Amino acid sequence: MLAYPQFDPVAISLGPLHVRWYGLMYLIGFCSAWLLGRYRAARPGSGWTALEVDDLITYSVLGVVLGGRTGYEIFYDMPGLVADPLSFFKVWQGGMSFHGGIVGMSVVAWLLGKKSGKGFWGVADFLVPLVPLGILAGRIGNFINGELWGKVGDVPWAMIFPDPRAGGLPRHPSQLYEASLEGLALFLIVWLYSAQKRKTGAVSGVFLLWYGIFRFVVEFVRVPDPQLGYLAFGWLTMGQLLSIPVILLAAWLLWLRPAPTKAA
């Protein structure tokens, strides 16, 4: 068993201003996406300018935050939102849905694709390789917050999380599993796949496919949100339920949807 590091949730204090690790991880994620986007745009024949990348990341910040927060409230905590509508704005407490973030970023891809003439999938294929490192940072933020821990386990790396609801029992650090799979592994898969010419939408399909698979698998060792519990069969979680249409959409993009070949 490993000891859980005791983190101060506040990373930086400047007088009355407190910067929390959770918010800082999101900032790191967006900065990494911007740097990677600039790098991709600088490659010959990318079809993207530095200014277009700046616009993409700026609008993506809004899409991720608004979509992720709205998705969490709708899918995971609607009663809490009805009881306290202002809880929507308490993002420092956590509570972001990646599936809601996908919706928010899809709106961004549609708007910018229409504006630039690149089309929805042209923008999406450029955007998705930039996302996984942000997921990695976000999952590290979950770990620092001591939230979204896993089931009780006897693996050597199990940890006792400080949240009283964890019961003082050794548990799977499922946040780190997700950081490794949905973050690092997904980044390597999509980044390398997007390095070659692919059918339009294929890069997005690979991203969605592997994210959906990784998320579905990790949910087996992650404790579901207490306000929801298991939805069916004694094991199906909301995260798994939302991942099913993601995997089906990926299958359509990769194998069923005809499209011309072009660079991602």
C-alpha cells in the first residue's frame, strides 16, 4: 500500500487571491493544447495559421468549461443544481463531465469550421490530438483533490484517501489510471495516428474510440458518483453509459462513413 500525499488544495496564495491546483491543472491543459496546436500549424501543408490556432484554443476554453460543467450538472447532479442553482459556478469544487466537454467542443468545431471553410471534421481532426494532455492534467487535478477514487483493492499501489467517505480503506487510485490511459496513452495513439494522411473524421474517430474504451474499462474499478450509484446490473455507471454512444460514433467514423482522404 502507498501513502496518499497530503496536498494543500491551494497552489498559490496572493493576498485574498487563491489559485487552486484543480484550476491550475486546467490552465496547464489549455496551455499544452495551445503549444501543440502552434506546433502542428507550423508544419508544412498544415492548412492552419497561428492566429487560427489562437482562436481555436480560446473558443475551446469556453466550450470545455461551459459544456463540461453543464454536462456534469445534467448527467450527474441535476437535483443538486435544482436545489442550489449557484452551484453551477462553483467550478473550484470539481464537477466537470468530459462527455459534456465533447458537446461543447463540438459546437466550437462546427462554428469555426463554418467560419473558416475547413468544415466540422477538418477542425475536429486538428483539435482532438491536442486534448489528451489536458485530460491528463485534469485527472491529476482530481488526484490532488482526493476525489473520484476507486474501489477497495489489495494491489500494492492502493491508497487510503483522506475523504471520510472513502472509509479509511486502501483503494485503487483510479484518477491515476485515467491519467495514464485517457491522458498519456491516448495522446500517443492519436498524435502518432494523425501524423499521416487519414480519411476525414478518422482522427476524431480514433480519439473517440480509445477514449470510450479506456473510460469504460476504468469505470469497473472507480467508485460511481454517490448521488447516482450504479445504474443497472450492479456495475453499469453513468460514465460507461455515456461512453457507449461515443464508441458507436467512433465506429461510424472509422468504418461506416465514406469520406475523401485528406491530411488531418
